[in-house]
Amino acid sequence: MKNPFRKDLVSRSRPEACTVVIFGATGDLTHRKLVPALYNLQVEGALPAGVRIVGFARRDKSDQEFRTGLEELNKKVSRSGHDDTIWSEFEQTIHYHQSEFQDEEGYQRLAERLDEIDRERGGKGNRLFYIASAPSFFDDVLEHLKKAGLNKNKEGCWARVIVEKPFGTDLPTAQHLNEVVSRTFEEEDTYRIDHYLGKETAQNIMVLRFANAIFEPLWNNNYISHIQITCAENLGMEGGRGGYYDKAGALRDMVQNHLLQLLSLVAMEPPTDLSADGVRDEKVKVLRSMRQWDTPELVAENVVRGQYIAGHVDGEKVVGYREEDRVDPESMTESYVALKVLIDTWRWSEVPFYVRMGKQLPKKATEISVHFKEPPTVLFNALAGGVPGGNVLVIRIQPDEGISLRMVSKIPGASLRLEPVKMDFHYSTSFGKGSPEAYERLLLDCMAGDATLFARRDEVEEAWKFIDHIEHAWHNSEEPPPMAEFVAGTWGPKEADDLLKKSGHKWRRL
Amino acid sequence: MLDKCTRALGKEVAVGSVDQELRLLWEEDKASTNASLMNLAVYSEEDDAILKNSEIVQAITKEHACRAILIGIDRDASDASIRAWITAHCHLSRQGSKSVCCEQIAFQLTGRATGRLRNTVFAHLNSDLPLVFWWQGELSDIFTERLYSLIDRFIFDSAQWSEPLLSLQKINRMLGEGVGLAPMDLEWTRSYQARLALAALFDDPLAAQALEYTQQIRIVVHPDHRMAGMQVLAWIVQSTGWQRSRDLGLCGDQDNSDTEDRFYFETHQGSDVTVRVEYDASSATLGLVELSSADCVVRVSREVGSAYMHQQLEAGAHQIDRLVPAASDDASELVADQLSRGGKNTLYRTMLPVYLDLLK
């Protein structure tokens, strides 16, 4: 039934009331991200009335014990602070459901409990299943949801599933997971979350490109020399992360999902509309057009993997990757990766996209830099020293979100000397109000049935297809490309610099 | 009063050297970042308003980087004069790493000022940035086409107007001229959270079903905010498309008194709706909006001074009762809130004809 009061009131899709069932409810993600995101939405009045939260996990807990644990962390991490009045009302919507992930009966009890909540709420039985458990349980959770009939849309209602990363560990496991998901939920009800897409600056990429007429005419191989995407972290394997990371590595953990998503936003053609499939159709075309590094030789030529050795980060002495807690001392997992991506389309022909990600680098920063070609070698290029560098447009994703444009200017004085200058836009300077957390936006979008900022099945599989060739060369070929080393606290191995040097490029200094 | 307190406005400068003095100001302080997303002009004909407005702008610039231009005018003074002051409002950025500053230029004018005001303001705009013009108090004859044709967003507060109908008709005519300006009525902003909360309740199917069978609407406002109550009613009527009984040729159009206005409508289903807009000095700005039918009551209410509203739905055993944020009563926060939302305020434009009809 149409709500006449919604017209023109808020410029976004309307989220609907539902019960959010979180699998893996005792985990860090639930406590640090998901529940604080729902709480912040409640504080802002953006959460639909009647939303309930059910935490599903193995540990034995009462509703109140679960709520208390969530409250303790919410006080520490909530973006909007912690208001006891709001929390005391909000926590009444939170429940705990104890069950093993493989226990069929636990899901039957869950179904009964959800029906009971629907009756209490007197509203529709919309359900949002958020699978935030360890990946090894994804299959179990999905299969049991199906057996319990929880995957079915009740009349006039919806049942949706959000799947957290990692969405598979390679193409076959991703395809398998996609099969399991598609046996359980319709694709339109499946939301593969990539929280990078919920970040304000990632969403701004499309706005920058398609709401400003000055960029799009230049956004091609006629004017762009190359593009760099960097995700630098100044942390190692703190907090026991080594166990997970040593199985995943930088390529799978960050490049397959977050960085290739950013790449597809930068490289895609203008979508026909802003619908979920309109945008995702264009993104997947980019992923499909990536040239495959499908031999060990091509991988050796275009991809560099590395590990940090002991060094200093932020003035602190840090151990090498192989000495980290829960990391195999003979590990061949990369903590650093740099690769060249070529997109074989008319627009991007022979424009390299350089992607790098690393742990224990000098600082934390994620950014995209678009390097324009140098002007023709006449006029100022004829001066001694020429033009000092081409134009660079930088989109800073985090932490200092913003956009800057480097251009060349004349130094004041009687002689003609040129220097680069920077035009800079900082979100934090221009907009005093903080951006919402990515999870807030993404949860609301899912409640509203808007999948634009979620990865589609074909996107995930195309990304894995590209990544798998590299992983195969590293781990299954007879002569695997070598593992480079670099001192922690530096900008990665020399081999990564050489990767760009071959084409006359160099990494941007962050 | 102004002479004693002008220190709060910063350094007094000659009007002709404002830009030069601003440059010097930035040269003295190399550690700060000058930020601006818009020109914010604040206009008042009240005595000493620029001092108060300087404080308000200080608060607004925490969230909205701008070049602020404060204008105070004493139009009754016999001599024509103009004085100017410059200062900067600085705040630490969210990360606490930067001191972000916004320039402020204050002008105090006396005497006949129409032309001088326009030229003074427009000579000191940051080029290419939008002009947000906050008009405080009655809409005087200075508000002419030559002025408003250059404004991008026009902030005013219809609660401050002694004859809102006349001023709003002026605004409506201006919008009818096809001016690209976005009207931003702070009285409308005061009801934003209540409208949001009410709209959210009608997402509930039971409330949605009951809407066309509404029998009574009760709106309680503080007497200083009659306009907020009337705007909410206009929004309800405009959204639903209900007809006034008068327009349907039915008896009983409206009854008015000092404490209450009554209106009568008919829904598409033929249900008669009695609307009472009550003016209660003990009420919050917007204390209650309640729609009742035989089976369902939808209510948004707020206690005086509370930062929250109750959002309630009663439909038999099905009940919703929760706290949602209320709009601020503070002018600077209302303006900041309005600036955060941007847009053309199309809903206000759509509601305006119905609102004007109710005011008649």
C-alpha cells in the first residue's frame, strides 16, 4: 500500500521494517560494526519502526547478557556516542538465539521465534539474514535456513540474505557458495557485502565522474597515462589476525574484493540508470575485460608479491611477517602485493592500472590516483627542466577523505619557472558533519531492497577468475615467481618499483 | 551597545579594503585552513543583531564551512553610513589535526540602504560558491527581484512574521516567476522530524489502511509556532489529496479562535475529518500530531525541552511506541540542519499553495 507521506520527504529508497538475524552474533563484527550501525540509525530516526534484531550464535547466553555485552562495546565505538535513554529502548528490540550452526532443530526454533516476533510486532514478516559467521559455516547456515523454510518470502514479505566476505577463497569455492546461495535465495534477495562500497568517498567516485562534465571527456586512453590504486596499512598481524591472514594473503583479502570494486567504479562506462543492475552491469564489464595473467611468466612480469621483514613503523620496532603470531615461519603468503591490470576495452586500451596493497607500510591510506598524460613537447616542455609532472587527480578513500588535483603553475618572478601546485578538497574541512559508517548505509539499503552497493554473483566470479590465475602461478606452478622482501615501514619491495619503471611510471608518494 | 561590543566582530576595517584586510588576516595565520563551501549572508533589521548573529555563525561554521557576511541595517537612521569588520571562526577538524577557519565580514548600515546593501553583499561574495541568504524578521521592501534573483537558497522564518499570509504570498509570487531559488522556511524545518516520524508510521500497513478512514486530526503547537501547525496540516492535506468541505460545497468550513483553529475535510473514501489545530502555551514548539480513525491512532508527540519525540501507533493489539529524534529549537542548529539537506525543497513548494489556502 502506497504511503502518500513519503513523497519527496527523503531522497533515498525507503527501508522496510524487518527482523535482522545475525549469524555469528558473538563475534567482533556484530559488536563493533553491525549493532552500533543499527543503533546509530535508531538515534537518527532512520531505522524503520518495528525492526528487531536476533543474534544467532553457539555460546549460551540470555537476551540480557547479550544486550549487556553489546552495550559495553557500543559505548566505546558508536559514532554518535551512547545515549542511555535511546539504548534502553533500542536494546528491547535485541534478542539472543542459542544454537549450533549445524543444528537443524535450532533453525526450527528460530523460525518459531521469528513468527512470534512477527505476531508481537503485528506487522509484516520481513527477514534479513546476516551471515557474519566464520566462512566455514556459510554452507550450513544457508542449507539449514532452507530446510527450516526461512528462505521463502512470506506473502507480501521478503527474506533477504547478506553474506560477509570472504565470498569464497577462489573461483570454485565462490561458485560453490553462489550455488548454495542461489539454491536458497533468489539473486535479487542476495546481498554480498563489500563495506568499501558503503564508504562515502567510494560512492562519490560515480558522482565525480558523471555529475561533472569536465572529467568524462578526459577519462580515457587519449588523456590518461595510468591509474594507481593504493591501499596501505601501517599495522601487521596484531590481535591474532595472523591465523586468518596467513591463509588468505593480501591478494585475496583486499584486492579480490575491495580494490577491484574500486577499480571497476573508476573504469566503468556510464550506466544507463542508477538502478542496481544498471550500475552492476557496467562494473562487471570492466572485470570481464581485465587481461588475464594466466601463465606463471605473465604473473612474474605483472605481479609482485612480498613480505615485510623486521623494521620500524611509526617509530616502533616491528617483527617480520614470518615472525608474527600465528603465522607459519616458512609462510609463502604475501603481506604485500602490487600488480598491473590492463583493461581491454576501447576506452582503456594500454592504460595500466597499478594496484598495490600492503601491511606494515609507513602509513594508513587508501586512494586512487589518476595520472594524466604530459602535455605535448612544445612550449613549456622546451624549457630547461620541462613541465614538472603531469596532472594528477587523487581520490582519497580513507582516512583523510577528499579529492585533490595537481597542476602546474608559474612561480612568481621575472623568469619562467614552473612548479606543481595542488587544489585540495577535504571532506572533514568542508563538511564538519561526520559521514555515516559504511554499514549504516548498507544495512538501510538492504532493508530498502537496493542492491546497487552490493556485489553481484558475476562480479564476484569474474574477480576470482582473475585472482585465481595469480594464486595458481604462485602456489601451484613448477617455477613460481619469487617472494620479494622489504623492510617494514618502507613503501614495499624494489621489485614493485621496477614493475612501474618498465613503463616509465613510478608510484605516487603518499 | 554596538560600539561597546564590536570587539566580538573582529577588526574594524574600511569598507573599501575588506578583501585586502582578509588577505592580511590569512597571511598572519599560516597554520589555519581557510574553508568555504558557500556564501552565507545573514540579514537583520533588528538593533545589534549582528553581534548575536556572529555567535550563531560561529556555531554554524562547525559543520558548514562558508564565507559569512553579516548585515545589520538601521533603516530609520537619518544619516547614511556603513562600517565593516572582519574576523574568522576557527574550529578543529574532526580528526583534530587541523584548525579550519571560515571568514566573516560584518556590515552595519544606516539610512536608506536598498542599493548599498545589494552592492555591498555582492561585492564580497566568494565567486562560484552558492549564495545562501538568511533573512531574519519581517520581509521588508528591500527584498526585491534585484536581490533575490542572485540568491541560491533563501532562509527565512515564517514564525517571525506578523502577517505571514502577505509575506508568503510574496514568496509564492517570487517562486512563480521561475526564480531558481530554493525557499527554506525554518518553521518548516522545525516540523521536519515530526513529519519524518509520522510518515514512517504510515509505512505500517494497518496505519496505511486506516488513513482514508481518518476522523480526527489533532495538532498542538506553541502559540509562537502557529505556522508550524498549519504547515503540518497543509502537508497532510497536500499528500493525501483530501478536499476541504468548503470546496465540496458542504457546510462547515472552518472555525477560528485564539486557542484553536478548526478545519473540515473529506477523504477520498468520504470520511469526514475534523482538524483541530490547538495553540497551547505549555506545549513544545510542535507538541502533538495525531490522526485517529475508529481502529487506529497514529501519534507523534514531544514534551517541552525534550530532545526526542514519541512515535506511537495503536491499532488494537498492534502497538508501536518508540523514541525518535526531535528537531532542535536552536536557530543555528535549524539552519545547520537545513543546510545539511540541500536540495530544492520541492515539498515546501508543493505544500505552499495549500498552506496559503489554509491561512486565508
